Amino acid sequence: MTEKELMECLPTKYKGRMMFRKKEAAEILGIHPLTISRWEKEGKISSVRHTKRSVFISLSSIAKLLSEERA
């Protein structure tokens, strides 16, 4: 694994919170990135928009969805 590939796997820190890009969050959750977009609109998952195209999902939001899925 190259250094660039490794850096792409690591979460981004935004305002002190661990954040993942939409595509990364979708991979962790085992869903399609469009599902993340739909869940954003439905209020099922919270996100932070850095720009119109740059969307980040917090680690806590991902963990919450994973725990709900197991319940």
C-alpha cells in the first residue's frame, strides 16, 4: 500500500471530529453512496458540507447507524 492510499483510508479531522468522505462512509456501512445522500435528505444521518460537492460523515454518525443495525 502506498502512502497516498494509506492517507486516503484515514479519516479527516474537521472541527475536532473524525470525519469520513461520503464514499468512505458508504464502504464502512456496506451501502451505496447514493443511499448516504438519501439518508441525509431523510435526516437519518447527519453530515457536514465543506463545499457543495465535499460532504463528510462523522464517525459518531456511522457508529450510531451500525449500532441501530445490530439492534
